[in-house]
Amino acid sequence: MLTVDIDRNSGFCAGVIRAIGQAEEFLDKSKESGDTDRKLFSLGAIVHNDAELNRLVDKGLVTIDKEDLEDMVQADGEVLLIRAHGEPPQTYEKAHSLGFDIIDCTCPVVLKLQQRIKEAYLRHLEMGSGQIIIFGNIGHAEVLGLIGQTEGTAVVVEDLIMLEKVIDEGTIRLDIPTEVFSQTTKSPAEYALICSRLEEEMARFNELSIERFKGRGMLHVHNTICSQVATRHERLSRFALEHDIILFVSGKASSNGKVLCELCKSMNIRTYHIDSVEDIKRVWFRANDRVGICGATSTPKWLLEKVAEHVLSLNKYVPAWEEQYGIDNQ
């Protein structure tokens, strides 16, 4: 018989909960007051999960993108929701110029990171030298908001291969003060690897040992990965090892989902990335499997519970599997 466990640490992070809560509050009040003509626009998907997005669309949320915003002539009286990922300063300027009222749901962790990057950028301007490197996904909404704090001058590095490439090209200089920040949802282990490699390259270029280079203060690595995300990596690794099969539930567009699903796969080869119950295949399961169900910070609890319920319903097929594979339960 299949048994199922839902990872208690999976589900919406605090930033996503806050954004969805504020969206629901506005939509519910509009419905109660009969003021349904005043729309709530979300700049980008409020959460990278189609099932949850469809639920909010049914409540009246309208999702637009940057191109839609640029094409607008005026939006007097309409409301624009800035999601948890945050936005660069130019977005706020554009929204205000169009006449939007803004509900700013930027995650407090992301907001603090934006402020720290802006402070670093202003420090470098004052010194007349320096560079900012961001470990993150190129084009990701959060990363775009972070780059915006530097007037587009920060260098984004996605992985170790890209780091080597931009160093070889001279995009990253090895002889000037450097500050490194990470997108809040990235892997702590990969971030540490990136920073260690950069330190090695800068020390080598300046003909210094690592120990002597550290004393120069040329490289400052900021710990900016969300603590909720960082602790999840260790816990999720244990969860993946404790189960025979893992169903990782998240939208394929979720950056956090990709990172965490790969983590599960590294611990348990029988990890499957699914959007919904429709993606589940009966042939994945074996008799008496301990099934672990987990998800990204953009995965709602109700969806994890729905997946669990579906998996348990497959128990009626277990005898057939036992017969097929010659398993004797006696």
C-alpha cells in the first residue's frame, strides 16, 4: 500500500502569502461594495503556479506584463499590484505617471536586498571605483528589480560557467572593489561555490595568497539568500532521502521550484516534477512506496493536499502491480 507524506515546510513563503492576501482583500472588498469596475492589475504573475493563478483570475485579478504597461495611455483610478519579486525604480515612475494607485507587495526580504544593493552602488560612485555582481537568473523579475538599483550596471552571473566566461571577457574586473549579492531564492551551496571561485581568481590576479587577499577587503560577499529558503535546502534533502519517491509540485516557470526540484533529484533519482495531478503517471509507483510530496515557495498547500489525495486513490491498483512484479507481501 502506498503511504503519503506532505513536506510541512513546503508551500507559499511569507512574501507570496502577503501578496496573495492583499490581492484577495482588495478583490473581496470590491465585490462586497459593488465597485467591480475598478480593476486590480498584477504586474506579472503574482505566483508561478497556474492552478493558483486561475483561482485568483476567477476572483477578478488581471495579469499584465511590462509591454502592456508601456502601451497604456492612462489608468486613472485603477490599481496596480507589485508582486513579491519587486520592481526597479523605473516601473514605479511609469505606473505613477499613468495614474495608477499602487499596492506594493514587494517581499520585505527583497526590499531589504534592493536597499543594500543601492547603498553599495552609491558607495562605489562616491569612491569612483567598484563593481556589483548579482548571482541570479538573467531576466528574472527579482533580478531585474535588483539591477535597477544600480542603473543597469550590475553584472548578473547565473552559474560557475558564466562566471568564468565574464571573467575571461573582462566584463568582471579582478582589480577593483567588488560586492556580491544573491537573488533571494538561489541555492546557498551554489552561491558559496561562485563566491569561492571569484575569490580565487581575484587573489591570483593580484598575486596574493587567499589569506592575504582576504585582508585587503577587495571582495565583500553579502548573505542575501532568504533564510526560509536556505533552511529549506537542508530539510528538503532529508525529506527526499526519507522517501522512496518524490513528487515535486510547482509551476515549470518557478525559479525556486527548479532549484529545489534539482536538489530533490540529487538526493532521490525517483523525483518527478509535476504541475498538477494530471501529470501523475501510475507507472511511477511501486507497491508499498513511501511517497513524499513537496513543492516550491509558489506552491499552495491546497494543491499539495490534492496531489496527496490523488496518490492515495491509486492504492486500488497496488495489487495489480504486486502481481505484475511478482512481489510477495506474505
